[in-house]
Amino acid sequence: MVSRAREMAGTTRRWPSPATQGYTPRHDMIAALPLHPDRDLLAGELHARPPLPLATPVAISRLANVGQPGQPRGAAIEHLAVLCRRYGVTPPAPGADFVLADFGRFSLRYERHTEFDGWTFFRQSDSLAPGAADPFEDTAIEAVPTDWLAGLPGKTLVACHIAVVRTQGEDEPPPPGCFVPDNLAGASLSAGAATCWTDFRLGPDGFTRLLLQDHGMTAALAGRVAQGLWEIETYRMLALLALPSARAAQAELGRASEQLAVIAARLPGLVELEEERSALEELTTLATSIEQQAATTADRFSAARAYHALVGRRLQGLREQRLHGLPTLTEYLERRLDPAMSTVDAASTRIAALSTRCARAVELLRARVAVAQEAQTQKLLAAMAETGRAQLRLQETVEGLSVAAISYYVLSLLGYAIKPFAFGGWLKGEAIVAILVPVVAALVWVRMRRRRIRPLI
């Protein structure tokens, strides 16, 4: 069944040490070097989630559960430890990213990815014997406890069965009833070493089905081909996860585009500053909603493009050859998956274009509002200047009246002070007061002038 799986029950896969390969490393030499802290992690990345050698026939069931917000990252490992304790298997180390475990009736491969957990179950099945009527009658996941499956963390996005069977000849058609004939796709893989059949539809049990016929594959090749198939199914579903968001975004973007067109049509007719400010507020609100849409979908759309690229690379690794009258897996997925990804790309492009248009309209309207505000400010300054000139004229008028009034009171006081004294001849009190009128008026005017130019503190 799964080669070496029972030897590694409940543990992370370990690779042979250099000493077992015929030489002894100089540990003292490497320890003396200033090693990068991530060196071991990066060196082991090439060996993360390796393909397992498979001894056919074997039934495979694959689940991919997408994590939910607030779910602890180690929840899957803790749940796997529960299953290990139930079967008396050594639990995995906390935080393990890759686990192989043998539970007797079935084997399990666990992988932790960035946004999903992969659960792959392996089992030998009598339904996979040559000439069996239904290779999916006895699946691998049927040997797994139902109550434990119901408690898997996250939400199941991918569920598929892969039946790996041996055949007497090459390219034998699948048994009737396994697939929908009108949607059947198939291809010869790895230079004729295997043949794959599928319709990519959900079967009666809710799982998609892939039939892999072994025409003489080695255990290592069977493991690589099977892993490529379940990764194609996993990544295509994760890529399509962006499609509902893209469709919802398209509807929102349609309304936003119409609103932007209406506002843009109003801009040339705006005259009053308040109208321009109101239009600017509408545009700012619209731009905010578009940016929120971009922030909500950016990560999902970017992940969809990455998963789509992975699907293409896994399909290339299968080295397909056409079967007479059937589309290959690549052709089948290109005809259905690529249009969905084009919808995602179109939504992403439309969000970026609409954001740019809205930002440009906001900038133009802001410039108009700034010019209108500057013109209004100039009018206000001109009115203030006119008011200042009026105040200056009034002040000059008041100054003239003030000079006359103050001079009158000063001369009156001087008249009262001079009249009691007797002067001979023509020099009388009234004459003296008359002589002092221009002098007093001049002194009062000079004094008030100095106070206006340099006020006293």
C-alpha cells in the first residue's frame, strides 16, 4: 500500500543522514561557520511534503479544509493527536507541518499549507481488483471514524477520491457508471505508464472521482502522479474560490461606474462653490467604497492567480498524451477554469481602472474647488480692503472733528484763564485767545497725528 508509511507511524518524515550514505560530514567545520538562522529551514523546503511511493492498487481520499477566522493554527495537529491516541499511535509533535501515520486499516498524510490543511487517506480495497465493477465502491475515507471526520477544523472545500488500479492492457475504458460520459476527460500519462479518467463532477457521495490505471508504474512514479492529481484538484478549487468574490465585485463595480459617470457629467455645469463641495463629497465617498472593494478582494484574487499557475505546472508534470476522442485534463480545465480566472482578472483590472478614474475625478474637482475658494478669498480680501479704506476715511473725518472739538475746549479753558487779567491797549483777552487758535489747533493736530502713527503703549 503506502511504502514505508508504517515505519513512520505518527511522525514527521525523516531523511537518511549523510552518514548512512557513505561519508561522514565535518560537523566541527560547519559549526565554526557563521550560519544564517534560516539555513536549515530553507534547505529543507525542497523536501517539504514529498511524494510517497505507492504500491498499487490503492484507494486514496483527499480532503482540503480551509481555515476559518479566529481558528488556532495548531487546531489540526491537536485534532490529529486525538485520532492517534484513539488508535494507540504516537501523536505528532506540536506545530508539525507534515505528518505520516499508519492506523492499520488506513494510512494518513497530513500537510499544513498557508490557508488550508490537506488530509490524504490511503487504503487497500477489494474493489480495486482487476475487473471490479466499481473502483469507487470501497473508498479510503470509509475506514476513518465518522465522528472524528465531523470534527475536522475549518471548512471542507476539496473532497476527492483517487482509485489507483492495475490493468491488463493499456487505456481500458472506465467501468460504466463511474463517470458522466458527456463530461469524460482522459489522458495517457508519463509516456504511457498510466491513464487517468475523470469528469471533475461531484459523485453521489459529494466527492469528485479520478481513476488512475497503472500500466507498469514504479512505486515512486505512482506516488508522484497521484500527488500531482490531487494537487490539481485542490489548487483548481482554491483558484475558483475567488470566482464568487469576482462576480459580487462586478455587480458593485457596475453601480459604482454608473455613479461615477453621473457625477462626471455634472461637473461641467457646477458653478457655485457649495455644489462643487457636495460633488467632491460624493466622489470621495465613492472612492472610499472602491478602495474598500480593492482591499477586500486583493488577497483572494492574488491567491487565485498563484493557484491557477500551480494547476498549470502540475498539469505539465503529468506529461499527457491524447486519448482518441477525449479531451485531455489540460484541455478540459482550460476550457472551464481559464474563463473563470479571466473573470477574476477582469474584476481585478476593473477595480484598478475604476479606482484610477475616481481618483482622477477627485483631483480635478479638488483643483476646481481650490480655484473657486481662491477666487472667493480674493473677493473677500478686496471687500476687506474697501472696508479698511472706508474706515480710514471715517477716521480722518473723526480726526478733523476731534481736532476742532479738542481745540475748542482747550481755547475755552485758556479764555477763562486769561480773562481775569487786565491788559493794556489793544491786547485784550479775546485778542489773545484769537491769536492762540491756530497755535492750539496745530499742536492738537500734531499730537493726534503722532498717536495715530506711533500709539502710546
